[in-house]
Amino acid sequence: MRILNRNTIVAFLLGSALTIGAGAFAVDRQISRFTSGDANAHAERMLKHLYVEVDATEAQKALIAPLVHKAIDDIAPLHSQLHKAPADFMKMLSQPAIDRAALESNRAQSVQLVDQASKRLVQLAADVGEVLTPAQRQQLSEHLGKLHRHHGHGG
């Protein structure tokens, strides 16, 4: 008995395409939810929580807020470009002929944009970390670890 018959392969390919399409749609919905103003407002709320968790001084607050807002400004163009990728993917996938090179280019560009954003976020974490004391960084680390576990990410 052949396990990989024609029907199995077709079902796998269709399932994969649907999964990718649904994932692209979900990413598009998630990314398009926030505007730049929303990101800054959200950052302000998160900063208030950060300040309480680490008992930040006024001097630290004055240094941290501009770092965060600069990072948001730096990431916003990447966000806009990344927002376009799922729609482009779905458009390419719906064409009469599949252009594998274009699909791969879309994927590679998306990965590059995520990598750039990730690098900028790591830079922000290091910049904020330098403003905080070692004890405050430890408090923040413990708090973020609890949040991470609370949301079902690891034990």
C-alpha cells in the first residue's frame, strides 16, 4: 500500500495553501489593527506599567520615553511594508499561473523586514537596559517572565 498516493499529496498541498493563506490573512488583520498614533498611545500605557514595576525615577522616565518613541518611529516604515506582504502573497497565489520566484521574493522580503524590526527592538531593549539599574533589570525580567508564562509561553 502506497501512503503517498495522489489524493494524499493533493490534500496536503491544498491544506498547506489554505494554512498559509489563513496565516497571511491573520497577520494582515493583526498588523492593520494599529496606526502610528495607536502605537505611541499603547507605548505610553506600557511605559507606565514598566515605570511602576521597576520603580523608575523621573530621570529614568525622561530617558526611556524618547528611546521608545524613537524606536516606534524607526519601526513604523517596516510595519507599513510588512502590512502589504500578506495581500501581495494572496494576490500572487490567486493568479492563473504560480510565480514561485515572486512568492519566494515576497517571503524573503518579509523575513528581512521582520529581522530589521527585531534588531531594532533588541537595540531598544539594550538602550533601556542601560538606563535601568541591575536590580531594576532583574525586576523587569522577573515580571516579563511571569507575563510570558501567564500567556502560555513556557514554564
